[in-house]
Amino acid sequence: MPQTVVVLDFGSQYTQVIARRIREAKVYSQVLPYDTPAREIKALSPVGIVLSGGPASVLAKDAPRPDSSVFRLGVPVLGICYGLQLMGAMLGGKVESSSEREYGRGELRIKRKGNLFKRLPNRLLVWNSHGDRLAKLPRGFRSIAGTENSEYAAIEDSVKNFYGLQFH
């Protein structure tokens, strides 16, 4: 059976790009709706889960959320933009509206290489499109990179293999 990475779609313009990039790395990816039950995801035996970005705000009353059990499947999880904020909020962190929205190009300053950045330079140009940001890390996470307006632009819990990127 081929390795599978599940991409949970929260409405991002980039969801299909994410899935294609995973396939280009010779790993099968399957895009599923964000509310797919964890038992259905588990049945696919994924080696990882990606929480896509999306147009919603985690702070909205009706914000789309995945089955919380996805964080107990024992597989690595990568949250991208909305996915980082959602994972942060669901695991005990705090999300807030940013006083300065980040749109377009930004500079990512890597503080700790961690598992995500170990082969990359200490500064990267990234693409941002968000008005909210993670304001408090969930327990077990650490910040590994920041931007001008976000101390938590990249986060990790290397014990659980949970990672988040605020940028695209």
C-alpha cells in the first residue's frame, strides 16, 4: 500500500497545490472535506495530515473545525495558515485578530531550525494572507520562526510531530 498524506480542505485556494506538491514528492495525497470523521481518516492509514488554509477566521462562531480526534491518530500534522491557527486554538493556544494584517511578501526569520527548516537559510521570503494570528502557544509547542507581525509564524511540537506555518 502506498504512503498516504490526507489534506483536510478548509477552503484554501492552495489546497490542490498542496496535494500536488505532496504527489510530486512521490507520496500519494488525498484531499478530504475538513469535517471528515477521524475514523474514516484512520482507515486510510495516513502517514500524515495537512490542515489547509481557508478564508474563515478561527474566531468566528461557525468556524470550520475538524474532528478533534485527528490530533489523537498518532500521525504527524501540519497546519498551514488557518490550519496553524485552528490547531493552536484546538490544542489550548490562543488566536487573536492581528493589529497588522499580513498580506503579500514577508520575511521569515528562523529562530530554531527544528525539523522543518534544518536545511534552509536563516531568512526566507514567504507569502502571507491572514488577519488573525496565534497569540499564545499550546502546551508542548515552541516557536521556531517569526515575521515582522507574528512571533509564531512557524511552530512545532516535535514530541507529537505537530507543526504549523502561518504563511503559504
